[in-house]
Amino acid sequence: MRLSKIKLSGFKTFVEPTTLTLPSNLVGIVGPNGCGKSNVIDAVRWVLGESSAKYLRGESMSDVIFNGSSTRKPVSNASIELFFDNTEKKIGGEFAQYNEISTRRILSRDGQSEYFLNGTKCRRKDITNLFLGTGLGPRSYAIVQQAMIADLIEAKPDEMRVFIEEASGISKYKQKRKETESRIKNTRENLNRLNDLKDEIEKQIKRLKKQRNDAERYKKLKSREKEIGAEIIYTKILEINKLIETNKTDSAKYHETYDDHLTRLRKIEADIEELRIKNNKANEDFNQKQKEHFAIQADIARLEQSIEYEKELASQKTINAEEIKSELGNLNVEVTKDKKELETIELELGQILTAFNDDKSELRELSIKLGEINQSFEKAEIKNETIKSEFNEKNTIVEKERVKVNLLEKQLSNQQQQKIIINNLHQLESSFKSLKTNINSLLNTLGDNSSENISQQINDFESQLVSISNELEDTENKINENERELKSSITLLEQNSELVGQLSLDKNESDIVKNNLANQKNTLKQKIESLTLKVQGQELKVESLKSSQEAMNTAINRLEVQRTQLKSRSLELTLKAKNDETPEDDSKRKLESLLNSSLNKEKDLDASRKILEDSQTILRNSEIDRTNINSHVNQAREDLEHFKLNQKEYEVRKESLNDQLSNYGQNFETIRKKLNDNSIDHNALQQELEKILKSIDRLGPINLAAAQEYDQENERMEKLQSQ
């Protein structure tokens, strides 16, 4: 059997459909690195059922699908088909009749793989079984890749046995034997499970039989519980019917009492309405007379005040003139004092404004200087951060190289003994070669059988020596490579150490500049803050002085107005004193007439007050009687409402009990006919119900479906026994 042709499409670098024809037993594929030579071997492995992406030099199985490039779009699936020449009939079975056998595998991006044998869809297992014993497979010895020869040479006996069995064709029969043993094992396990299932079903049947008996007893007890419950409810309904009749009788008696109280209340309310009308008329008459009396009293008071006023006015005129003169003198003193105080305020305001403007200019200059220092500080901070990042980067490199140098020095110190051994081995090789030449020349002169044995032993020793030398060659190369890396790391470490030292100096200088700028910035901020507080205080003082200045101007103007008014009033009093006369006799006559009228009105008012008080007393007594009768009416109404609520409660309870009877599947009339008016002992029924409930509790949890489950388990047992 020979691989004759490979068709590739969308697999790794083979984006276009490609056909590789293999015309003979010996075919070579040559080309530059990266052209896809190894991908051909990966394709053969992949079609034969390889499921690990690691053996196909990828991270996941989808990596075998062409993923696109700068000039090509990715494809959606990968397809490989292998054609084998079977003219020698190496593959038997159903495929022995074919001279050519093809296997194909398709993988889509959703992870679905499809396998085909001669165009017919099949399983991966079918392809694996087809090539068992032929040496072909995803990881068989027929496909030799890098480092596989070394693995074969270093393989343990158990690992080598796998390759030998595959080459001799035994692996196919071992696979079949393994599958047969697996089927036998599964059959035995199924029989064991069947026996276990049978034992379990027998236990279930015993348990379900007991549950079925308990369920039947439970149903009987439940049926009797319902009957007793219905009879107890029947007795409760009879008691409620008696309560309803009693309540109706008591309600009728209380209703008659309520009607009597309500009739008396209506009569008293009509009498109170008549009394209220009379009381309103007496009240209106009293109010009218009181109003007339108050009007006369007001006229008397006005006349008395007028007389008193005229007397006081005459004496007041002389007093007012003296007071006005005194007030004018006081006003003149106050005006002079306020003007002096105003001049002091204006002088102080001018001085503060000058200092305020100077401080404001200084604050502006300090703010400009602070802005310049802020810019310098930001630049210094950026420079400092740049130096810091470069310093940290170089310091990291130094630390990394220092660790690397220490590690390499440690490795070299550990490998120093190996290096001495390797050097001694090389010296031994050179010495052995010269020794071998001398021994061979001596053996040639001897020319007997012992010389051949010695020559053979020398050759064996030489081969062992060469083998040891080859084994130690990788170690020697690694030691040389470590020495070169150590030299390179030491050079890089020295260079970066110098840079770190210089950067450290630059960093310190930058930190000093940054700290100086920060100190200047903080000093200026403190000056600006103190100056700002000072300016704000001066501004508040300026505002305060301005307010005081305005207040003084207002006060001076007000005093000037008062002084003018006092002068005008003094002039008026002087003119009026010459023209006034006192008409007292006419006012006295009017006052005497009004006093006589007031006495007559007081007598009429007392008579009306007595009539009004009598009417109000009668009305008040009637309202007290009405309140008492109304309380009796309300009490009677509450009693009636209580009887109605009781009636409603009894009816609701009766309806609820009838509903409970309906839930038991019975009604009141049915039970009455069943009992035929026989007396029922409620306590006896209650005791019997308690006994039944205790019996149900003793039964424990009940499985009402136990009978059906028992029949089902019996049926299952019969089927298992037949099996």
C-alpha cells in the first residue's frame, strides 16, 4: 500500500486547492523555509485522525484553517484528501476489492470535523481501524518527524514494544481483543446492575405493600373523620340557629324602647325651636337698647374729653413755646457735633483708600510672579519625572543584569567541574588516539587471535569514548554559551551602572531645583493669602466708613428739617394764642342733658336684660333634657346595631359551617334526615375524632399512590425475572 496522491484546500499555507502527486516510492519535497514542506506531513497526520493541536504545531485545532493575509481573506474550512494505492491488497475486509482507497477530513471554523472513506461519510474510529497494523496512523512509526529518531533510540522497552507490535501487525488484533474484553466487562457489569436492581425492587415491593395497607387504613379513617366532622358541624349549626332566634326576640324588645326615646326627642326638639325664636327676639331688643345706651355714653365721653382738652390746651400753649426754644438749642448743638464727626470720617476714609490701592497693586504683582513660578515648577516637575522614569528603567536593567550575572556565575561555578571533565576527556581522546596507533602497530607485528580480541576491545572502548564525548558536547556548548552571555551581561551591567550613577546625580539636582521652586511658591502663596486678607479687611473698612459718611449726611439733613419745623411751629403758637377763646358753658349744658338721657336708657336696658336671661335659662334647661334623651336614643341605637351585628355574625358562621359541610360532600338537610332527630352528644363525637386523629398520626407519612406504585413494581419484577 502506497500513498499516491494528496489533495489540499484551505489547510495552513495551502489556501488554493492543491494536488500533490507521489509517482514512486521515493519522493522528495524541497523548498525554502516557510514554503509549507512540514505542512504536508501535518496534513497526513491530520487526515489520519490527529486530535491534538500540539502535534500539528498549533495552539488550537482551528489554527490549521488558513487565517488570511494582507492580500487574501481567511477561508471558512480546511479539507485534505489522501489517495492510497491498494493493488497489493494490503488492506483487507470490505475495502479489499478497491485498488484505490481515499480518506478525507473537513474542518469548519465552528469546530465540526467530518471524515469520509471513498466519498462515504464515516467515523474517526473507522479510519483508525482501517489502518491498524499497516504502520499508518496519526502517531505511527511510518511518519518520522524531527527528534523522533532520538526518541526511538532513547525509548524504554515498553515504548519500543508499541512500535514493534505496530510494525508486525499485532496492534490490530490487540485492539480487537481490547474491545472484546471491554464488551464482556460491560455485559458483566450490566448483569450485576440487573441483580442489584432486582434486589432493590424486592425491597421496594415490601415497602410499597406496607404503604398500600397503611393507605387503605388511612382512607377508612379519613372517611370516618369526615363523617364525624360533618356531624360536629351539624351540632354547631343547631346551636347557631338557637342563638339566632334568641337574638331576634331581644332585638324586638330593644326596638320598642328605641322608638319611645326617639318620639320624646322629636317633641323636645320642636319645643327648643320655639324657645330659640323667642330668645332671638329678646336678644335683638336688648342689643338695640344697649346700642342706644352706648351711643349716649360715647357722646358724654366726647364732651368730657373736649372740655378737658380745652383746659389743657390753654396751659399747654405756654409750655410748648419754652420746649420749642429748648429743642432748637439742642438741635443746633447736634448739627455742629455731626459736622465735626463727618470731617473726621472723610479724613480717615482718604487715608485707608490710599493704603488699599497700594496693597491691591502689590497683590497683583505677587499673583503675576506666582504664575511665573508655577510655570517653572511644572517644567521642573516634568523634567524630574522624565529623569525618574529613565532612572527607574536603567535601574531595572541593572538589577536584571546583576541577577542574570549572579545566576550565570552560579551556573558556571556549578559547571566548572563538568568543564574540567570535558577538557580531561578531550585530552584522553588525543592520548587514546596515539595509544591506539602504537597498539595497532604492535598487534600487526604479533598477528594472532589474541591481537584481534584486543583490537576489538580497543574499538569498543573508542566507541564508548566517542559516545560519551558526543553526550557531553551539548553540555560543553551550553557552558561556552553561558560564558559568552556572562561577558555580554557584565559589559551591559557596567554601561548601565555608569548611566544610573549619572542619572542619580541629575535626579538629585532636579529634586533640589524642584524643592527650591516649591519653597518659593509656598512663600508667595502665604504672602498673597495674608495680603488678600488685609485687602479684604481694608475693603470692609472702606465700605463701613462710606456707610457711616452717608448716615451722617442723612442725620444732618434730618436735623436741619426738624429745626425748620420747630421754627414754623413756634410762629403758629404765637399767632394762635392771640385769637383763641374758651367756650365752656355751652359744652356743660349739653353734658347735663346727655346724663339725664343715659339714666333713662339704663332702666330700660335692665328690664330687657332680665327678660333675656329668663328666656336663656328656659332654653338651656330644654337643651339639657334633649341631650339626656339623645344619649338614651344613641344607646338604644347602639344596642340595636349590636344585635344586628350579632345576627350577621351568626348568619356568616352558619354559612361558613354550611360551606364546610359542602366540602365534606354533605348538607344540613341530608344529615338531619340521616340522624332522624336523634340526640347527638357533641363531647362523644369530639373524643372519637381525637382518637381517629391520633390513629392517623401514628400511621406517619402516607403514600396514597402506593397501590399504583406497588402494581408497577410487580410488573417491573416480572419483566426482570423474564430477562
